[in-house]
Amino acid sequence: MRLKIREDKEETARCPFCATLIKAPEEIKTETGGFIGGRCECGAVYVCDPTGHNVGEAYLDALTYACGEDFMTFDSLNAGENYREAVFNYDLRAHKLWEVRDIRRDYSGKIIFIQLGPQ
């Protein structure tokens, strides 16, 4: 399934770590399954949860993808120490993201960014 971005919308989705425009998420196959996401030029990875109902699974997919599916590395990561994270509301069709105000009340799509490295 190829995801199509609406042609009448300007691409405004940017990486929160380097401000580079990111490509629209696409299907990525992994050893453990697959997800919708991508990788920024700065090395950050992003995973999209179009419904906003599987944010935890998308978060784990992003961490696993960032580690190159090396579960030993994955198991040793600590947020804020070994990687940075950012979560935004995301409209997959329009390829737009905006700040999450209250994740408990907001059921729009989400996009999770992970960038490995010491903080």
C-alpha cells in the first residue's frame, strides 16, 4: 500500500531535532513485522500511528528501528540519557504535524521521533 499525500498541501513536516523537511512516512518492513515511518537526514527516525490509538506500539517500533533492530542496544536505552524523543499530532494525508497539548484527550494521529546519542 503506497500512501499518497494530498497534492494541494505544502509539506511542512519537519524533524524536531534538525528542522529538515521530512519525507512522508512509508511502509517499512522489519524482522518483527512492519510500520509506517522513515528516517531523517540527521539520523533521527520517525514512526507514524495514523489513528493515535497505538502510540505505545509506534514508540517501541521507533526505538527498535533506531537501534537497527539490535535488541541488546534497545534493552540498554534510557530516555534523556541515550536518546531524545518527540511526539506530535500528525495528519498522514496532509503530511502536517503540530504540538500535542494533552495526549490523554487528543485522539488524532501521532508521529514519534527518536534520535540516538548522548544527551
